[in-house]
Amino acid sequence: MKFVDSNNGTMPPKIALAIGAHADDIEFMMAGTLLLLRRAGWETHYLNVANGCCGSRRYRAAELIARRSAEARAAARVLGAQWHPSFVHDLEILYELKTLRRLAARLREIKPSILLTHSPQDYMEDHMVTCRLAVTAAFSIGMPNFQTTPARPAIDGAVTLYHALPHGLRDGLRRRIVPSAFVNTAPVQRTKLAALAEHKSQQDWLPFSQGSNAYLKMMDTTSRAVGRLSRRFTHAEGWRRHFHLGFSATDIDPLRDALGSDYLVNRRYEASLEAEG
């Protein structure tokens, strides 16, 4: 693979892709960062792997897929991002070759230099497997001998992966997940809420499935909690940057470069990494 990054004199394309497991995952934990990147002149893309077919006791699967697809399209329009269709059912996001080939094809078509996706640790398997698929798909983009579905040629270029915080800000064993950086989402909080509000079918489902009786308030509360962790921002999203080996020639941080003062490195986290050697 030929890596191209800003440290060797050639600027990578200003394209960012957010990959979530389900419609509304991006809005909860990633949309503020996506909006700021768009404000900074980046082309932004929006992809949910699963179609949301299981998230209702009210609608049959086919009707729900159509509803959630339309809601996701509307949310992507609010975010100013290009929407991409889902391709598996809920609870069928498996770390398997068929799904990996399809996701890798999408990455080769979009050619992102920033990829936003789930935390490797989360309360839900769909989220964690989506993370694993995204990492492997990004790793494979420059490998001509890895066949995608549909067939897409390998591409050159660096891609930097950022992992969002898990829902609830803890892993499945209730341990706190600490971000390596914070993004100030206060300037775009209203738009982020407006995008989440497009997912009307979820506002019926979550009170039953998870006891969430205030869908928009839950997201707002989460962003305020991450803001408090930053000790600087009122609303924030937290990120952990993936190790660069296999993805870029050098240890670049394009999100920091793109967002400037709206990006805050967690010095305690970085110091802990240095202490580990």
C-alpha cells in the first residue's frame, strides 16, 4: 500500500466517513464531529451497516426497514452528509467475509482519510462487530488481492480511524472508557439534535427496549457529560485514535489539524500511553 499523508508533502483528500451499526448511532456519538468537519470544508459521508429491522414492536420488518432508511436519509441531509444504504439486518452484523467485502467496497468508493466508528468496547455486539469490520475494511483498502463486493480496485492513501465513546460511556462490564481527545460540539448541538429528531421510529422503540423515556434529552445529557470530562467544553464528543500502523506512514492526527481549537487532546490519556512505554 502506498500511504499519502500531510507529513510527506502530499495532502490527503478531505473526506470523512462515519460508520455506525444502526440508524441514530452516528447522531448520538459522532454527528457533532461530522458537522464540524463539514464546516471546515470536508466532504462527509454517513453509513449505517444494519437496516434497523428489529427495532420495533409496532411495525413489521419490511415496513420498519423502509421507515428507518427514510429517517436516516433525512438525518444525513440535516448533517449535510452523503447517505449510503445499509446492507444487513439487525443482529446479523457478523465478522464474516461477505459483510467485510461489502464494507471494504464502500471504503474504496468513498476514499476517506478520516474514518469515525464505534468503540471496540460497548454494551452491544452489533456496535463492537461494526468496529471490527470497519478497522479491517480500512486496513484492506490498498490490497489488490482482497476482492470486494462489488469489485472495486485497491486505492492508495492514508486513513486515520477514530473510535467514538460507547453508549453510556462504559464498556459491557461497566468500566469507564476514557477518550484520548475531545471535540467541542456546542456550536453544532442544535443541528445534532435536529438530526437525531428525524429518527421518529426510535422514539417509540427505546422507551420499551431500554427504558429511555426522553430520547433527545438522553443524547443531550451524554454530550454534557463528555463536556464535563473535557473540563473545557459545554458539549463534547470523545474519541480514541487508532494506532497508525498499517493505516498511515506516520502517526498523524488529521482531526486535530482540521478542527483546531475545537479539538482538545486528553493529556492524561497521552501521558498514560507514554508511561506504558
